[in-house]
Amino acid sequence: MLMPDYLLPFIREDVPSGDVTSDTILPDISCRAVIWAEDDGVIAGLEEAATLFSYYGATVTAHVRDGEAVRNRMRLLSIDGNAKTILLVERTALNIIGRMSGIATQTRKMVDIVTTANPRCRVAGTRKTSPGCRALDKKAISLGGGDPHRSNLSDGILIKDNHLLLVPLSEAIRLAKRATAYRKIEIEIETPGDAVDAAREGADIIMLDNMTPDQIRETISALIRGGLRENVAVELSGGIDEQNIGMYAGLGADMISLGALTHSIRNFSVNLEIVP
């Protein structure tokens, strides 16, 4: 199992010069530990936790897989190894599982609501992730059944409102299309007229950001009247949460992106217990 470059710095942050407590009071003994779920939801981060424990010499047995639904008091991982090693990795591993599972659980909940209202609509994340944790956050969205969206600014073309304050809409799309034939071009628009113009210029995805339901209906109707609806995917974003996402999904969009999947998550509780 390969160690991703971004995982070890998490351990070094927590253990810059050794675990002074365990190093002081514990002999070199082996033990077994078990990680338990303390919530119901979708589990994620077990692969990363197992990678860290294995890197430090422990043997890990997984009892469930990332992406599976789990319930409170379900056994997730068993770890056999040096007691100091297990306690050194413990908190970092639990933090990763807790954050990723919280994201995966919330994503699955949103996906279920959206699928009921509109089976063709997808739930996506955004770049509103915790610095240093984007790879974990995006993976957790995927495990919850969502679309991770672009991973970074190098990953896709998304022309936003601040770009359009500096470059006209038509010119921005033409420049983007001239630069590459291999990336889809997404553009954030504010009016139905801009949506029609963007579709005519060849945009692949039109993001309707912070629009009211009536504005969204008007925009999609304008695309239909112009014979352009089949040419573009419509993404909704802004002001959408668990309470209203079903209503927004029913408006006929193809995607709904939510920063709330990653910027304000509820941590999924997990616990590590040493087996006597």
C-alpha cells in the first residue's frame, strides 16, 4: 500500500519530536486495538488510516470497506502492533476517518434527496475544502456518491464573475475554446440572456449561481426556446442546503454543487480502544 505524500505531514504535525507520554511510561509491548463507529452513516478514511498504521509497522485488518453504510458500535478496523506505534498514529487516524466519514455521510444524504426529486441530477463538491485536506475531502465526496468537481485551478476551466468583470463573456469563452479542445468550459452567469449567449458561444456547462427558483426556471426556459438546452449542462450553486436541495433538483438542472459538503461538516464520531 503506497503512502500518499500528504498523509505523513499529518503525523509530523502531531508528533514533531516524539510522543513524550508513551515514550516515558510505556514499555516496548505489543497489543491489539479496535476502531469502532460511534455514529450511523457512510464510512470513509479507513484506507488512509490503515496506510498510516501499516507504515509504522502495525498489522491492520479491515472489517468494512470505505463507502459502506455503518452503524454505531460497528467494528471498523483491528490493529495489531507495538503499543507506542498504535498510540502515536491514533488521533491522526481518527481525525481522518471522522472528517472523511462526515463528508461522505452528508454527501450520501444529499444524493438520496436529489435522486428522489430528479434521478438525472448529480450532486457535486466545490473547492471550499480545508487547506491541506483537499484530496481527502474530494475522495470522501466520491465515496458518498457525489461528483468531486474540479480538484484545483489547473484541473478545469471555470469562468467566474470576477473573470467577467475583466473580460467580456463572449471573448472569455472564445479564448478558452482556442486554448484547448480537451477540457470542458464552464461559465458562471447571472441572467437568462447571458446563459443563452454563453450557450451560443459554445460553453459546455452553465453555472447558475445564487439564482432564485423563478430565475432558474426562466433561464432554463430561455435555453429551451433558443434550442440550446441540449447543448449545455446546467449547474446550480449558492444558497442550497439540505432543506431546499430537493426543490432545486426538481427545477431541471443537471448538477448541483455545494460548498457545504466540505466547509461546514459534522464530524463522524469514531473511537479507538485498546483490547486488554
